[in-house]
Amino acid sequence: MTNINQSISSGSVDRARIPPFAYLLTICIGVIGSNSLALGPIAPEVARSLGANVPAVMTASAVFGLGTAVSAVFLGRFIDRHGPRRMLAAALLLLAAGLGGSALAPSLAFLVAAQLVVGLAAGIALPSIYTLASVIAPTGRESETIGLVLTGWTLSMVAGVPLSAAIADFAGWRTVYVIVAAATLIACTAVKFAPAQEGATGTATSPLAALSVPGVAPLLIACAAFMAAFYGVYAYIGEHLHAALGLPVTANGLIAVSYGFGFGAAAFLDRLIDRFGAARLLPLIFLAVAGVYVAMAVASGSYAAMLAVVFLWGLANHFGLNVLIMRLTGLDPAKRGAIMGLNSGVTYIALFVGTIGFGAAYARAAFFVLPLAAAGLMLLAAFAVATARR
């Protein structure tokens, strides 16, 4: 009788479908990612239009990251009080307003201020999305659901970035922000009215209270190392291809596509995570990411080899991010919003620190040093998650 029950239970899990709302969350990630990645390709056009230089224009991207980090840490806690769905809808509305302001910006200062608003909204939206993904996931398909939502980053990288550049060439850079703002408003309406399960609301948790949850601190240390390694290396691949390998700037486009395809392809393997367990796999996944960085250092003299390694990089990073989110959202459901806010805050602080720190190293050494340093950070991440509470 026990075997029959177990068989029925297993079959129910296999038949449980990922809710359609998860696809909407994927689109929300894609919209946010399209803004965060779009400014780089269109920066020269923005600079010409606003009478500034490209580095000055890119301060808007830095301010976006700063706004995201501050908002995620200090406002993410309200997700637990008001519910992730309500907070996501409000954040998307604010995001659309900031994108509209970016499209209308008469000066660089206005654009920077508008991107600060976008960053503040993204800092609420991202932890809300990750929280909702964990809430709506069918039992036994948690990693597949979160993995599906994470493919929104693939959409923004593989489709959003090239389309942004093409739209800017054809219709001007302001049109890029108009289109993303319109997509955000559509997503906001869908989030508000689409049927979906949402966890019970509770009380707002302070960042310090969320940090005190057993297991959170080591996982956030791992997150910081993981993200600093990624952003630190990714920021300088294009320059390495151009300066060291003599390739045109457009060669970096295939690097982004290769990474995006690897990141997206991993979604088809996410069910393996549910089978073997997130806590058991995460240290091994981070060790695998470290191995990919070592391979990148070896392959750095060949463009073809770099394309292959970058595909594996995207594949491994998808697994790492997926399982990290699973571990964090599973520690304390009552404080899930605040914990994911800390995660997003740490991510964007790591973006800043990683880009600056790896840039200083790149100024003094060849590119291969950067992936080796990233491998060292991944060893730290693997050690941190191995000590986290299961």
C-alpha cells in the first residue's frame, strides 16, 4: 500500500504544471534586464544627443545599480508585509515612470535622475519576482520554476541588447526607452490581474533581522563572491578581444549571445536540481564555475575557444544562481522578501566592487589574471555555502 501511495504521489509531482504566471515573471525579468543592459550599446548615441561623453553617460548605469542596491536592502522588507505581487505591480509602475522620464530626458542630469528612479523600482521588483517564483512553484518543481523565470535574463541579453542597438540606429535612443516603458506597463497590468497564488502577508522584517536568520550570512557571502567574479570578468572581455586579439568591437556581441544561450539552455536541465537537492549541489556547482574560469584563463588567447568556454560559463552560472535563490528563499518563508532584498542588494554592490576591483587588476596585468581571480572567489563561495545551514 505504501508503494502504491508513493507511486501516486510521484506521478502527481511529475504531472504538476508550472503555472502560466511564471512565464509572466520571466517577461518581467526580461524588461528589467533590457533596461540594465541597454545603455551600453546606445551610449554613443545618447552622448551625441545630450552633448556629453560616453563615460559621463554611463554614470546613469552606475546610479541605476546604486539605486537598485539601496532599494533592495531597505525596501525589500515590505514585500513580506504587503505581499510580493502587490509590491511587484507597484514597482513596475514606478519602473515605467522612470523609463518614460529617461525617454524624455532633456539633459544628462535628468537621465541620471530617471535611471535612479528605475533602479529604486528594480530593487523592489527583483526580490518580489524571486519571492513569487518560489511561492507559485509546484512541489518538486521548484528549481524548474525558478530556472524558467531566470531565463528572462537570457531574453534581455540575447534579444534585448541587439534590438536596443538596432532600434536606436533606426528610430533614435529615446524610442528604446519608450518601447521598454510600454512593455513594462503591459507587464504591470498583467501582474495585477492575472490569476496566481500568493503567500500570506505578514510583518516587515528589518535587514538586520533577515541577516540574523541562520544560513543567510554565508549564502550572501557566496552571492557577493559569485557576482563579483561574474561582473568583474564580463566587464573586460570585450576590451580583451579588441586590444589583445585584435578583433572588432562587434565580436563582443557573439560573446553575449554565447553566454545567453548557455544560460538559457541550462533551464532544460533544472529538474536535476530537484532530484539531487539544492543544498548538496550548490558547493559542487560553484566548484564547477571555478573550473570554467580556469578554462577561460587557458582559452583567453583564442576567440573560438572563448566562445565555447563562455557558453559553459552561462550554463554553470544559471545553475549557480538558480540553486542560490532556492537556498535563500527556503531558509525562512516569513522573511523571504527581506532575504531576497538583501540578495539583490548584495548583487548590485558586488557589481560595483567587482567591476572596479577587476578593472584595477586588468590595468596592471593581462586578461587571464581576471578569470583566475574569479576562480579564487568561487572557491570562497563554495566554502561559504558548504558551511551554510541546510
